[in-house]
Amino acid sequence: MVTERKPLKRVLLKLSGEALKGKHAFGVDYEYVGHLADEILELTTTTNAELGIVIGGGNYIRGGQQGDIDRAVGDYMGMLGTMINSMALQAVFEAKGMQTRVVSALEIKEIAESYIRRRAIRHLEKKRIVIFACGTGNPFFTTDTAAALRGAEIGAEAILKGTNVDGVYSDDPRKNPDAKLYHTITFSEALERHLKVMDATALALCRENNTPIIVFNMNKPGNIRKAIEGQIIGTYVGGE
Ligand code: GTP
């Protein structure tokens, strides 16, 4: 059994928008974001890690669940939700002294710079935390796919996917107490067994680019650091 992996230098952290609402029914729980920022500040000051972040928008809006509204319109509305979340992260992170850049897949130039791959990489090299807003900029794609895409583009060594449970299970652990936690699975197994790691497009993209995904519990402080240091946490989704 693997007991340790090599430490990671450049990672793409995928956060769920849903998590950002913390104890609120809707919007952003700044206490939660404050704790998250403390954790990231600690790890950026004590490790050499370069961090990109993709945040979802589920605390505001989910594209596919907007009644009779066209899916494409709903998805664009969701992308704007991710921009609100990105701005909230940036404001809280910078208040704690971190250097950040929000880069947007949609052109909203009064608010954020537009995404240019080489520029985003330069920001990372300068140890700025790069927050990728507005998903992929295209409807019919999820923010998980945005994480897989940006991860591949910036050469991330892994996608760190924060969730509310300890990793990937054989069944929903909140409904089935016998659900088994996988420590390691392959991309193909995750796809074939329809395990809810990420959607199929995101998984296929990670498989194609051989970008491992580490799925872990975001509610346990220190987990992001552990993943970056190569400690074994959650589920490692990797090559065959
Ligand atoms: P370096 O060139 O590496 O020094 O990066 P930099 O990001 O500091 O340079 P720049 O002078 O381009 O950016 C300064 C600030 O302006 C940063 O906070 C950027 O995020 C922001 N910025 C850059 N381009 C845009 C834009 O098109 N729109 C908005 N709203 N902000 C931008």
C-alpha cells in the first residue's frame, strides 16, 4: 500500500460553491471563507506550492435547474455566480495579505482581467494565487470541467477536489452506512462505475492529460496542506 506520494508544486484546487454558503441558506458565509483563507495563507507561507483555484457557483445558481429557462442561459447565470464567489475569495484572501489575481473566462474587464494562459502561469510563478472565474466560459460545461481544463493548461500536477465527505465511495455515504471509501481508483474505473468524482467530461479530460485528482474532505482543517505535502488522504484518482 502507498504510504506517501511526492510533494506537489503546482495544484488546481476545486472548491464547491455550495460549500461557500457555510451555515447560510444562500450566498457567502464569510466566517467559512475566513477559515479557508487562514488555511491557505498558512500553506502558501510555509510551502513552495503554486495554487490555482476554480470555484463553483452552486451557492447562487445551478445552470440546469432554472425551470423553463434555456440551459445555456442558466449556465451563463451560473458563471456569473462563480465570479461573485471569486471576488469574495479575492477580497478575503487579500485582506489577509495574500497576493491574488482573478482571471475570467468571460470578458468582464471592469472587474477582472481576462484569462490568458501564459499570463495566468506567470502569476503562478510569482506566487500569486490565481482564481479562475466564470468556469470554462461556455455553457453545457461544469466548473469541474473548468478545473480539469485549467489544471491541464497550467500544468497542474494534480486537481485537489474538496468535498463534504472523506473521498470517493462505492455509494452515497450519507445514505448507505456500508458504502466503502476507495483509497485509489483509476479514471476508467471512476467513469465505468459512475462514481461521483467529477462529471464524465471532466474525468475524461483528466484521464487524457493524466492529471490525477485527489478527492478529500474540505471540512477537516489541514487537508489541503496534507494533499500538497504528499500525505495520503481521501481518494486518489489516477492512471491505469
Ligand atoms: P505583472 O505584469 O506580472 O506585474 O502582473 P500584474 O497583474 O501585477 O500586472 P498588471 O499591471 O497587468 O495588473 C495590475 C492589476 O490590474 C492586477 O490586480 C490585475 O488583476 C488587474 N488587471 C489587469 N488587467 C485587468 C483588466 O483587464 N481588468 C481588470 N478589471 N483588472 C485588470
